[in-house]
Amino acid sequence: MPDPRRVIIRYFDNGIDRTIALVERLIAMPEEQASFALMHTLREFSRRHRNITNVFSRHFSRVKDQMEALKISLDGLSEDKRLLLGSFFSLEYSIESAAFFNPSMIESPDQTALERGSKRIIVSFRATGEGHISSIVFHSGIIGKDGDMSFEKPGRYVEEAEMVKRHKYSKSSFSSKLTEMKLPAEIIESVMNRLGDEFIYGELLAAITQTRAENNNSAEKQQAIEEIVWLADSHYEVKFSRDTDISERVIFPVSFTERKGIEDARFVKFTGDDGTATFYATYTAYDGNTILPKLIQTKDFCHFTIRPLHGHGAQNKNLALFPRKVNGKYVMLSRIDGINSFIGFSDKINLWDEPIMLQAPRHYWEFVQIGNCGSPIETPEGWLVLTHAVGPVRQYCLSAILLDLDDPTKVIGHLRNPLLVPNNEEREGYVPNVVYSCGAMVHNNKLIIPYGLSDTGAGFASVCMDDLLAELKS
């Protein structure tokens, strides 16, 4: 269930007028008084956050840059006053005070020191706080040989990741997305022709500045330039210190494209052609008006690369990547029309065109819409896909289908009835009558299903694989 005690400390913009007033008051403040105020502030908050003085220092630097743009110098401030000023631009945010739901379960890259038959797991959750801003958080645990689950106690602190500044962009994929966004070809060429095959954010901004300086740019073209910056902000890398517990890491919205939330991450352990494992997750970025499907990539759950997904097959929510290539192609489930399930194949993991209809609603309990509940699971009988469906009174339930192993466009099994529906204890919450999952896993012939409870908390269910596959095939 949600834990309001789990807080991060974020930058808070006081607005230009209040910022100037704050700076003036602090400059005039006696040193002794400033030192006392800082000591009191640290006593109040240092037990709640790791290295809080580093946070205050970073926030001071942002204020300093803002003031320098207004010709106000802060160079002469003492260290105590710098840290104190940074504290006035800091805000605690309770990342899961409103909801903690829609989990996705995968096996951990660390499977050492376990009893035979047990497996260490990582479960991601959609955490939602004030203003309904969603982020991704993690918990770790162990599934025993008999299917019993235990979770490790969460770490004491919660931290945002450090941004990696020198992310490299591919000109070809970046240009393709700009064309897909229907931006004027003249503007695309003007910016892209100033860049190499790979470029970093600063080089892109320099090219944009040169394009902006041209006198013949209309209002429409200036808007197109802003959209190029918007797209660039949707690519980034973040990393966490390796000495943090995984439960202390939160992937919080950092780009403009996701400023209102990161929704429903579907994690999968992907095995490459060479046998190496990479962890991917698809999620929906939301800026308050539009959504942008995005892809997370990591090897160790410390360093994450985030980029948008392109193509007609990546135009809505509900994307889920298969755990390996099929017939030499990446494979992705989607729901491009908001109603039916689709499947796509691609040579590139971030480009999805020509989706194929896979499944349409057929039972009354799925008449409104259907979709996947995470990445397919490979079994000897076929690809097992956990699904969700929406029926009367917008009640969500879980079901399942089975796809052919060699040709996953073929549905070879489905359930006549839902697999899981909200019971009386689960149907009350932020959004009533909803059970929803973002990814299950098989352990010792049991399908372990983590699921959201009416967009408020999370629960777990299990079903015997033999029974489920027999029902699907019947």
C-alpha cells in the first residue's frame, strides 16, 4: 500500500519576484543568524535525506544562474549562506502518497546466495503523489521454492537519479521522428545538416540557435524549432550510486514530455542473439495533454537510458516487448487504436511500423477495450500473454491468450472467462473496480501475477501453469 513517508527532495521554483526578494533578504542577513538557520534546517532534515547539503548546493547553483541572468551576483556569499539559500528552493515530495500500483515483476540480475529452487525478484511499481504525478519505484524480494514470497525492507532514503549530460543522439532516428511529427522539411534539414551522424544535446542546441538566427523563420517554423527541443528533451540517461538499495531509487519525470507522469512501466528481461541479457521497459510519458511511448534500457538497474519509440505502431499506450527476437525480428504488442490488440515486427527496437491486428473484443466483459498486461512469457505450448479487458461500468479484469511460438500473429488459445476480477476488498480505491498488471513471471510451474488494486495498492496472485495452459488450449 502507499507509504507517505517515502519522500524525495526536489528543486522548487519560487517565481522571479519571490526569488529576488529571498536573495535580497539572505544577502542582508547577519552571518551568525544564517549559520544558526542552516544548523536548524540540517537538524530537521538531514536524517530524512542522504547528503542533503549536496542537494542544497545544486539548488543554489540553479538560483545563482538565474540571478546572473538578471545581473545579480552571488559570488560573495559564504558557504553557509549558499546552502541556506539552496534550502529555500527545496521541496519534499511524497512520491507515493496517493497510490502505489500497476506492478511489473522480473527476475533480478543478482541470483547469488539463494536457496535451491528460490529466485530473487525485482518488482517495479507506479508510484503516484501530489498532483497525480507518477514515477517508477522498485522493491526486491525472493520467491521461495514453494512459491512463498518475501520482500526486503525498503531502504531508509529515496533518491532521484543523477542526469548523464552527454547522451548521444542518432541523426537518422532523430530525423525520422521529426518527419513523423510532420515538422517542415526545411527546418528539419536546417538543423540536422549542421550535425554529425551522432550528436550530443549541446551540439543540437547550437544548431538550433543558428537556425533561429535566420531572419526568414515564420511563426510556424519557430514553433517547429520548439518541437525539436521538446523531442531532444525526451532522450536522456540517468544513473544511481551503486551503494543505494534498489528500493531507494526512483525514476522521476525529468523531461518536459513526461512532466505529468511516467505511467505503467512494463519490464522484461530480453535475451539477445549472443545470449546476453538486457532489461527493457516500455512506458507512457504524459505531459498533461499528449502521451509519448518511451523505452528504458538497463543492465544493472543503476544506469538507465531512456528514449522515445517511433512509428505508427507506437502511437498509443500498452506497448510490451517480447523477451527475445522471433524469426530475426524484435516483436512488440501494442494497442494503437485504444480498443484492439496489435502486434508488430521490426529490425530496430525503437522503430515500429505496420502493426498487425492480433485480437479484438469478443466477450461482454471486454467489449470496451482489451490490451496486454506486460511482455509475453515463452512456454513450450506458445507465448503466454496476460491481458486486461474493460467491460460494464468500466470494470477491469485480467485474462490470457496463447500465441504460436513461431508465428505470434496467430492466437492459438484464449480464456472464455476472466482469470481475475476485483473482489469486494479490491474494488474500492482511487479508481474503483480495477485489477491491472504490467508483467508477470513463471516460477516452479506457477504463474505469479502482481496486480494493481483499483489504482491504489498492489496484490499478488498465482495459478498453476498446467491448469492455465490446459484451459487456454481447450
